[in-house]
Amino acid sequence: MASAICASFALALPALATGSDTTAGSWAATASMAIPRAHVTATRLANGRVLVVGGAEVSTAELYDPPSGTWLPAGTLSEPAGLNVAVRLADGRVLVAGGGWYSARAELYNPATNSWTRTGSMNVGRISFTGTLLRDGRVLVVGGNSLSGVQASAELYDPATGRWTLTGSLRTPRRDHTAPRNAELYNPGNGRWARAGTMTTGREHASATMLGNGRVLLAGGGNPSAQRSAELYDPTSNSWSATGSMNGYGGTAALLQDGRVLVAGSGTGDVYSPSTGTWAETGPMVFPYASAGAALLPNGQVLYAGGRKVKYCGPYSCDEPIAEAELYTP
């Protein structure tokens, strides 16, 4: 059974789209969402649509329909989300857990009925944590912030019973899976964590992507020494090594159909080639924002939706959620 790795990152999930400008390496605006949203999740469904959940004090969800390039309502959750996790289960439903005000609640979205139902609540209310679908169909959630502080705890969701069970705790508490330079591997067979080597640098809010060769690409991060840098985890040698640096400052990642990785945000984008270990800059984004949800579409384009922009509030700056969305054409 495969192991799950936990370091200063969370693995990205795929999703969809359609735009007017299809020039390779370019960005084009698509329809805006009904509601401005920051800190969202974007989950590609089996039917090709993308489910977007989250936003400050927002309980509604939306669906992006790639053939029409429009957004559709996707029901209402029982509580506001934002800084939550969303994981597509083996049966096609989507598990959304945590977020909001350190919530422990979990809900299931059913694409067949376009509706939400409550399922068992987590043992710990969390924000800024990760969720990973395991090969046996269970979901592993790890770390995050809770009312009691940064969490080392982890728990498993069983779709067959709708229940959560605490499992082995991390050796190091983590939120946004950040902070130190160490990483950890989870073994679903025994519920234990083991050291996964030492990263080349500590990272905060880094993007992480599983490559086709089994390695994991970590890019960027809030740590000043990590902003443009990237590194690779090799599960065979249980070690980390530096790879080429980005031109921009990172952002949300999406695995492209040809195996390359797009990392974009704050108006810039870079594409990583695993074969050369180098990055190529994309054209400028239409909307310069961060915290967007990203999803790979069936036609190979990538949807980036929501996020936040900086505005000035008197002598201070503050964030403002946005409803805009755009498409990247590889």
C-alpha cells in the first residue's frame, strides 16, 4: 500500500475549461463566478466539470462547465468553508471537511443530485490542513491550525461508514504543511509516520505536485530563501535535491497532460519540465491574484478561479476576494 508524504506542502488536484485565446503559453479570461471567493478548492468531477468551494463566510458552491465556459450553482453547504480540504472519492462524490471558523464538520457533494449531505465530523476542527485520498479509498487529513494551536494530529475518513478515526500523529506539528526542513511519510498499513529526509530549505505555503516518475516537486513558499527555488523528493532514495528555480514567485500548481507542471499566481506563471529540470515563463496572467483554485480541464487547459487581490485600506493594505477566472493554454 502506498505511503503518503507530509512536508511543507499539500498535493494539488486536477480540474477544467474553454477560452477565446488558445495561443500556446497564454492566458485568457473566462466567465466570472457568481460570488467573489478566496482560499478556495477546485475539484474536477468525473463528468469534467469543476467544483469550486470556499471563500470567506461563503456557504455556496459553484460548478464550472468547460463546454459552455459558464458557472452553475452547486448547492449550499451547512456551514461556510474556506481554508478547507476537498477530496474526490472513488465513487465520484466530493468530501469537503474543515475550514471556516476551525470547523470539524464534513460534508459530501453528490454530482448526480447536485446536493450536499452531512457526514461524520472530524475529531479536531481544522483550517489550513491537507487531505489525501489513499489507495484503499480512505482519506487522510493531517495537521493544520485549530483553536488549540498548530496540530500534529492526523485522522482517517472511511466513506463506507462515514466515520473519522484518529491515526498516528506527526512528529512535528504543521499548518499549511510548513515550517521546518524535515518531511514525514505516512504508512497506511501501520498508521505511523517516519522521517522522509531533509529538504534543502524550509518552506511555507509551497506547492507540491506528484510527477509521472514518482518524484514530488516542491516549488516556492513564503520563506524568503525559498520563494523562487524548487526541489525534488525521490522516494527511492528518501532524499531531497534542488532543481531549477522559477522566474516568478510561485503560486498554485497544476499537473499538465504532458507531465509538465504549471505554477502560477500574482500575475505570473512558470512551467516546469521534469526531463530538463528547468522552468519556462508563461505569458502574463489576466488577473494578478493569489490563493486561487486550479484544475486541469479535459481539453488540456487549466482553470484558475477566485483568489484575492491587494487593495489599500487607509494607511494599510488588505486583501479582497475576487470572482474572476481565467484559462491557461499549454
